[in-house]
Amino acid sequence: MRESRFWALMEGEFGGRYAHVLADQLVITSLQLTAKQALAAGVPARQVWEELCEQQDVPQERRLGKDNPPKR
């Protein structure tokens, strides 16, 4: 997963403003880092996203983002 996809998923799930606050302040227990720190330290974006989803109880069906209808 690219970091840009990580941010799109964060903003889609938590909202544009809160996603950045959450990534900056919430320590992901399993990593002992915030999401921003983990990304800066080289932890793969997919792992950061999955760990954050687990900690925040994001349902499995929402972890891939919203379904967008196909463009015509």
C-alpha cells in the first residue's frame, strides 16, 4: 500500500481533520509509535493501517475504504 492510499483510507474512515490528529497523537500499542512516527520509521503503510484499524475497532468491511461505483 502506498502512503497516499493510507491517507485516503484514514480520511475516508475518520474524516479529513480527525484522521491527521489521530495519526499524530494516538500511540498504536502494538508498535509503540503513532501512525506518523511509524510511517517515518519505515513501517509499511499497510501494517500501520491494519494495526490502527484493530486498535480503533474499525469493522473488517470498512478496512478497504468505501465502494465507489464504476465510472461510465
